[in-house]
Amino acid sequence: MKSACLIVIATGLAAAATPVLAGGPVVPVPEPVVAAPVMAPPAPSFAGAYIGGGIGYAFGGDDDVGILTNDASNGLGNRRAGTLELGGPIGNVHGGYRWQQPGSRMVYGVEGMATLGGVDADEESRGYKSSSVVKWTASIKGSVGFTVRPDTLVYGFAGYSVGQSEYDITGAGGTVNETRNLDGYVVGLGVEKMLNERWSVRGEYQYSNYGRDRMDAENDAYHTYDTPEFNALRVGVNYRF
């Protein structure tokens, strides 16, 4: 009986010692830690509605003042009485909407703009004083652009424009004094850079042309043609909703 007890005790001790003899205690292996994927922030987009304002300068107008007789017998003849080089400071407000598909670098848009300022000129030549001033203009333009960087857009635009001008000529042959409703087109290029999610700055070049309109002297002795056209450079800011 005593021998049987010793055998049982020895067997238990041997079983308990087996892990130690096999290489030491068993250490639990921790589960591997899997890091959560880091999501890249979405690329900025120019899409959406916006409003803004800007200032600029008009220059390079070229309106030849022609004194063209209505009656060859009046002795007035035909002459050129200088050139009205329209130009001056301008200010504008604008608003529009643009479309840009996610992941696309193409941007399409439409914009309305109203401009005020001193786009004018005066001239005195060959006994005639002449002046012209574009009092205001308004335009609706379509644009197509390309993001050269995620936050920088280069674009071109073209559109229809209306406005109002005053045209005056005073001289020996009589006086021209008319207010004209303008009707023409605008084309140009621009670049815009985002400052943050809402605000951006932009610069533009624009050419405006309002066609050709005949104006007669009050005494009907002669006529001339008003041909306002000019270039403009402007800078501005946009706020996107």
C-alpha cells in the first residue's frame, strides 16, 4: 500500500515538471495589432455656388472719331477728329455656379457680372471736342477650366454683354450728344487659387467689344460711329457656399 502511494505521487510530480523539462513555462502569444487604414483627405473642389467682387483697370480702347458729312454741298467734308482711347478704373460684383466631377480636373461654370467705373476718354482735334464714357456693363459668361494643381484653376470664358455709354462731339459742324445702349461680347482668361475651403482669389484679363453704332449731329449736318472696345485687367475674391 505504501509503495502504491509513492508511485502515484511520483507520477504527478513528473507530469508537473514536463513543461519545464521541455523548455520552460509556456508564455501566451498576444494577438497581432492591425492598424486602422489612414484615409486621405478628399481633394479640394471648385464646384458649387459662389459670389465675389473685384477691382481693375480698363485700357487700350480705340475709337476713331470720324466727321462724315451728310450733304456734300454743305462744305463740311469728311475728316478724322482724333481717337478716343477708352480706359480707367473699374469695380465689379459677380456670382455664379461651377461643376466638377469627383476626381476630374475639368471645371465648367456660368457667371453673371455687373461692372461700374470710369471707362472714358476725351479728345480735341481739328476744331472738334469729343468724349465717350461707358457708364456700366453687365454680362453673362460661360467658362471652361482645368486644375493645374488641386487648389489652382486656369480657365477661359466668353459671353454676352450689355451696357450704356454717353457720346459727345462739339464743333463747327454741329453737336452730337447721345446715350447709347450697348450690346456686344466679352472673352478672356483667368486663374484662381483657393485660400481655404470657402475663400479664393483670382485674376482675369478680359476683352470687351460693343460693335458699331451710327450717331447723327443734332442739325443733321454730319454723322459719326461709336465703336467702344477695350481691354481690362482685374483681381478679385470669391466666397463659395
